[in-house]
Amino acid sequence: MVHLTLPEQTGHPATTSPEPARNSGAETPAPSRAGFVVSKAVGNAVVRNKVRRRLRHLARERLADLPGGSTLVVRALPPAAEASYARLGADLDAALAAARSPRGRRSR
């Protein structure tokens, strides 16, 4: 299960702020970040950490494809403990594609 929050796209011109300007150019976007939820239902601590490490590596490869400032939350379900690396990658790709699609009715 994946939750993806993309940065808001505003078409408004830059507003004035009482804060002093720190850069004399365009603002650099915040980096994309990822978080992982691996509950005890997945397995013992060794299994949970293995799943978390595999997901972290897979997500790191895909963060560059997300807009700056995006937040990705990945929740591992119990079958992730037995899934191969390739299967986790395919599932993560499918979940990211679903999260990026328009928010219409989604089948479960």
C-alpha cells in the first residue's frame, strides 16, 4: 500500500515576505522523501528490518522520478515478508502508478 503526496502547484506569483531573501535566484525545491510502515504482522524484528531495507533500496531508486517535495509512505503487508526483491519492485511500481493516477474511483 502506498500513499503519495505531491507538492502543491501554485500559479500565483511570488508573494512578498518579511523574511530576508537568502538566495539570489530561484528557490530550490525540497527533496522527495519516503517513509515506511512495517508492522509486527509482517514478522519478527529480523524479518521486518529485512523488508524495510529492501523497500528503502527500491524506493531510493524511484524517488528521483517524483517531483521535488513529494512524500511517499509505503506500508508493507504481511505477504511482503515472503516476496522476492523483483516482486516487491513490481508491486511498488504498480502502487506508485495507481497513486499517480487521477483520484477517480479505484477498484480494490
